[in-house]
Amino acid sequence: MFGKNEIYKIDFVLVIAVILLVFLGILTIYSSGFDPIDKVNNGLYQKQLIWFIAGFAIMVALTVINYQFLGDYSLHIYGFLMVLLVITVVFGTPIRNTKAWLNFGLFSIQPSEFMKLALVIVLAKYLEIRERDIMHLRELLIPTLLTALPVLIILIQPDFGTAVVFVPILFTMLFIGGADISHLLSIVAIAAIAIVVPMVLTYREWVGAVGTNFLLDFFKDTRLILIVASILLVVAITTFIVHFFLAGKWYRRVYIPSTVLSLGLFFSIIIQKYFKLYQKRRILVFLNPELDPHGSGYNVIQSKIAVGAGQFLGKGFLKGSQSQLGFLPEKSSDFVFSVFAEEWGFVGSIILLALLGIVIYRGIQIAIESKDKFGALLAGGIVTIFFFHVLINIGMVIGIMPVTGLPLPFISYGGSNLLMSLMAIGILISVRMRKFVY
């Protein structure tokens, strides 16, 4: 416990930035839910305010608790959230064809939001324990499995947007934990192959280019991809075994690329077979929204119009035409930044981004100044969650990232994300406060 004389250890700059962000978020949610004809509001801002009060209380509690306690129970926290994820898939309430919420009558929660924080905690503890051995490739297996399990369950829901965030969390924490860069690049290459192959095939089918390229049409058959991937995997395993008995650096030049290619193709089959068509098309549409201007591309087109309409100073509170006249979809959650940008313009958007930047910057500072590896990893993982949520959400609304449905931290409507974000801030403050304790 900390006494009153140690209150200076709290990062008040971080706390103030968060409170201002939540205030701007509630203001924008109020605006997005306002009916200019009947002069009534849908009341979502009131629910967001209640979630903020509850979340702020939990945030304060987490600042008092020593963050090391989270590490001691990291597997328990991770296991509990995994159980909730499975229960959600079976008994969850479908919203927009996604079973990601558990309904408790008065409120609903999205366990996958809290799973992000649970993954950060369990990875931080594991990487702290295995710090001396993390340079070995085999040590990446457990962190990868710990990440893959929730990702697969979330994809079953299906919630592609939420699943995406888990990947940079893994990479960033492995990097901070001291993993070999070449190993991380290999995993990036696997992910790139897994995504590019089905995306190219989907694009060719969408625009009617099937039959114009023999090689790409060859890979359209997932059975042929499976055969090629299996052959490459056999080559990789054989070369790896021979490498144990015979010296020679050239073996690595065979089994590493073979492993990368085979695993990338295996995962591409999973994406091709189990990802919904609309999910794959969303990734393509961000490259060219005009591919589907009345479907997947409509949201992006309307969002870009709203952001551009704000110009330098904005149209003013409750005066955004795109949001008030109903052209902008999901304006309280996914595209809340578009509402804000239209009403407050370039100047307001810069202020909002500056506040988000302060949260991320202070988080990085806390990670650097942490007195132990676990604290640094914990802070680094939390910063990664915030950074990629901001990057993907704002990139999405201005048309440079796919439409994934990721909320903007502290701004978008959603109790689970706001609660998780405030819990994360509580942990960050706890890490900072303990740096003064020796």
C-alpha cells in the first residue's frame, strides 16, 4: 500500500490525458447519437459514462496492487479468459453475425477485449522467466501457442479485427524480451505468405481474372497448396535432422526458407477456407474502396468524406452533415473519429491525436524506466495494444487500413474496450509507482 505522502508517484500527466480523452469520447458519442429532427438522443453516452466510472474505480484499485501480483497469477488470468472465450463461442449473443459478447441482462461484455490484457500479462511473465534462453528458436513456440489459441477462438466467432491485434502484441513483446531478429522476420514472412496468397486469389476471382495466370490458378486449389506445403515441410525437417549430424552452414539456408514457405502456405489454406468472404474483401477494399462502393467500400468512402468535410476548424458540435444526416455507419464505435474530425476539423483532430500520443509516450517511458523485466514487458505490451488500436482505427477511417471494426481507445463507444483500456492504464501507473521502491 502507498501512503498519502507518496501520491506524487502517480503519473498525473497520463491520468489527465486519459480523462480528457474519455470526456471527448463521451461528447462525440452524444453527438453521434443525436437525432437533429426529433431533438432526442439514443442515450449511449450515458452508458459510456457508467462504464467510465466503473473502469476508473478499477484503474485506481490496480494502481494500489503491486503489478508483480498479476505475474504470479498470469496463468490463472489467462486460463479464466480462455474459458470465457470458449463459452462466448457457444453461448454468446450474436451481434452483426459475430458471437463475441456474453449477455448478463443489464450489460454485455466482450471477453476478447480482456484477453488482450491477459495475453500481455502471461507473455510478460514467460519472457521474464525465459530471458536467458529466448534467443533460441524453440523458446518462441510457447509464446506463439499462447497467442494462437485465443486468436483461433476469436476467428471462430468470427472477429477478424480483434484477432489482428494479438499478432503485433506477440511480436513487440518478443522483441522487447530479446528474441533473435532473424526469427521474428521469419515469423513475419510466414504471416505475409499466409495473408497474400488468399488475398490475391480472392481479388482475381472478384475482378474476374481467373484463368489468366497459370501459376495463380494452380494455387486456387487448396489441395495443391497442401501438397506443396507438405513437400516443403518434409524437406525442412529432413535437412534439419541432417544438420545435427553433418556440419555446414548451407543447411540453414535450406530448412529455414522451406519451413517459412510451408508454414505460410499451411496458414494460407486456413485463411482461404475459414475466413468469411466479406472479411477477405474488406482487406482488398482498403486498397481500392471503389471495388465495392455500395458494399464493403461504402463505409470507407463516407468516412473519408466526413473527415475531409471538417476542413481546418470543423463544422461545429452537432453540425456534422455526414453523421447527423445518417450517411456515416457505425458512427458511435468504429467510425467515431470521423464524427469528431467532421465537427472539430484538423485542429481538433491534432489535439485528439496529441492526447493519444501522450498516453503512448508515457507508456513507453514507463517501460524504459521500469525497475524489472516483467514491468518493462508489461508496459511494452500495453503500449502495443493502444498504438495498434489507434493506428488501425484512424488508418481505417481515412482509407489507408482495412475496415476491421477495431475501436479507438477511450473514444469509441463500448464498455468492454473502455474498461480494458482503463485497467491497462491502472497497470501502467502501478509499474511506474513501483520504480521508486527498491
